[in-house]
Amino acid sequence: MTDNSVSLERIPQHVGIIMDGNGRWALARGQPRLAGHRAGVENLRRTITATVEFGIKYLTIYAFSTENWGRPPEEIRGLMFLLDEVLEKELDELHRQGVQLRHIGRLEGLAPHTQEMVREAIRMTRNNTRLVLNVAFNYGGRAEIVHAIRRMIADGVRPENVTEELVNQYLYTAGQPDPDLIIRTAGEIRVSNFLLWQAAYAEYYAANVYWPDFDKNEYRRALEHFASRERRFGLTSAQVQVQG
Ligand code: FPP
């Protein structure tokens, strides 16, 4: 089902979300940080459903960055546990909704059983076409570019053959369109190493609510903001209007 209740002229093909503010959401309620992450997972489920309803085809969520390893050990354990739990409990429902699950980042570094569950989830959902969901877990934009360069060198790519198109093919998101819109919650306006290469021409939108409170109305507001923006890709406004 596509959500037609919003007349959005332009729906982005690919949305990226930096889910920020779980800790502050919990703190504001006198709860431990992990309760905020749990509420974050609940909201993720609602957001995926809304993404399908809006007719968006690609969603990339920033769940655990390469920098997050610096957090207190019990918080890291909690986030790993939540990932396992999501894979165990939510996979069937995601599959039923037609979601194709992908992972971006380094699987190495996660527990072997988690790696296996992620691989199995990717295998199981690989033919789904409703929504491609990239879960950025143990992800960093710079690490991704370094990894791509290393692989190009290992493949013997000659310097004169290195093009933007070729780099694209070596990124975790190979074959996917670039994100059109990056949403960050909790009012922060920072890129935080998320999709550095791919977001070259993305619109950024800062939502002034913590991630667990980012509901469908907030999502719609972000999409309306996107629809009202003129994307120029380096051209002048007049040129873009001529191109229609
Ligand atoms: C940012 O809030 C959120 C994270 C670092 C983790 C996001 C994770 C989830 C929503 C749950 C895990 C997801 C999966 C797929 C298992 P913060 O802790 O930085 O909040 P703060 O800035 O208020 O402290």
C-alpha cells in the first residue's frame, strides 16, 4: 500500500536515517540508556512500515558506527543483544512485508553467531523487492572508502581506470541509487561519518525529536521538506528549471 494521504510531489528513492537521541529519551524518563535503544528498535519497526507505505524503495539506517565501540561495554553488549533479538524476532515479519535486508559495514568484529544470522537474513530476503533495507552496523564512511581503495588495489585496478562509477561499485551500496535525503533526529546537524561518498548531493534534514519519538507525522514533515527543495547538482537554478 502506498500512502496517498500526503500529496508529496517528489518522494525520495533512497532515505538515510541517523537515529539519534535514544540515550536522552531514556534519561528524560529516568530510565537506563538501553531502554532508549529498546524504544528505538520499536520505532524502527514502525518506521520501516511507514517507509513501505510512503513508497520509498531504499532505506539505510545507522545502527552502530565504528566509533560506537568506544561506548561503555555494557551498552555495547546491549546493542549487540538487540541486533540478535531483532534478527530472531523480526525477520519473518520483515520478509512478509517484502523487505530485502542488506548489511553495510564490517561483519567481522561481530560475534560469529550474529554474523551467521545476518548472512542468513540476507540470503532469506534476497529476492524481496518492496524495500531494500541497509542496516549500517559496525559502519563508518571513511572505513568504507578505505576498504574500497584496498579492494581496488588488490584487484589490480590501474590508476587511469579509477572513476567515480568504479568507486561506486566497490562501496557497500554498489548497485543502489545514492541517498536523496538524510534525516537526523534529536536536532543534531552533523554527518557523523555516515554515507560520506554516497550523500554528496543528498538533502539533509534535522528533526527536533529524539529517535523513539520520530513518528509518521515527523517522517511526513521530513518528506515535505524534501519535496519543497530544489536540487541543483551544482547547476544554477535557471538551468535546473529549463531541464524541468
Ligand atoms: C543514537 O542514540 C543511537 C544509537 C547509537 C544506536 C541506534 C540503535 C538502535 C535504534 C537500536 C539498535 C538497532 C538495531 C538494528 C539492532 P544515542 O545513544 O547516541 O543517544 P544520545 O545522543 O541521546 O545519547
